[in-house]
Amino acid sequence: GSRAGPELDLFTNSPLAFTVVVAPNDDGAADASSAARAAGKAVLVDASTAKPAQVATLAHDADGVLASLDAHAARALLHAVGGTELVVDAGLSEDDRLPEIAGKKHLLWRDVIADARDSGPYIDFMLRSALAIAQRHGSAIVLVHARPDTFNAVKKFADRADRDGADIVPVTALAST
């Protein structure tokens, strides 16, 4: 989320290669995007609860958009954010038409929401699941919320991932693979 504050600051100021997602209809979205950019983070605009025009306002300075897409929504969104090169589908859409609609844009799918439940054991399990996906398929896209417990779990997990030969990279690095 883009609500400015100490939770987001943990992720923005971390040396880990997080991608920060900002929601256009959140207070402070533009400031959060600017702070993330200044810290060298990749930025995606969350299109899931905003109108395409709202998304387009922030998307021109972002690396891409995050959305739950069906074919109709994808067409409207991609038209609104014309110059955006990266689209991440947060909803694991099974619409076979999405790659065709995306055209030359990089279309990626999220694999795991690690903290859908605010529980340490659950977050640890989901992060381990993401590591297994990455080891099998070469990468995994993991979404987390800006919460202190989540940050601490991801920070701890980063050490394990490093030992297991996995790198945490911004989602933009996966667009070129």
C-alpha cells in the first residue's frame, strides 16, 4: 500500500530490492512513489481499486501497474497507461487472451501473497513456498503488505534465500527474462 508512514519506510529504506506498490486513491500515493524512487526502488501502481485515469496519473512515473485483470479490464487499463511497459496480474487470471491483449508489454503473474493472513507461521510458510516455486520455475513474484511483522519475516527469509542461492530482485528484473 502507499500510505506513507513508518511501515512503508521499513520497506523503502531497506537494502533489499523491494518493489513498492502505490494505490492512486490512497492519501500520500504520489509522495510514497517519489520516496520509493528516491530510495532506488521499483514502483508499481495498484490498479485494482482505482479507475484507469487515476492509475494513468501515477503510472507515467512508475515502472508498471499491478492489477487483477480480465480481458475487458485489461483493454481499458492498457489503453489508459499506454506507455507503461510492465503489467503484473495480481489475481492469477486464467484469461487466455491476456498475452494477446498485452501485446508487447511484459505481462507477469503473481505467485504468492505471503501475508494474506497476519500470522508469522503463515507468512514463513508462504515465503518458503515462494522459494520452492522460484527453484522450480526460475522466479516467483511475492506480494506482501507494508506491515512490521511482514518486513521482519521477509528480512529473516532473505538470509535463507541467499543461502539457498535465490536472489530477491525488483519485479522489473523479471520483465527482461
